[in-house]
Amino acid sequence: DFDEDHQEMMTDYSDDLQSIKLDQQEHGE
């Protein structure tokens, strides 16, 4: 159970990082 929750958290986390990266790129140019 813990592993499943952890996996979901990491997925959400990487999604957030991806969005932040894209946002920064857009503002940078």
C-alpha cells in the first residue's frame, strides 16, 4: 500500500517539476 501511495506521489511530483520547467522556459525566452 505504501509503495503505491509513494509511486503516485512521485508521479505527481515529476508532473509538477515538468510543468515548472516548461513555465520557466516560456518565461525565459
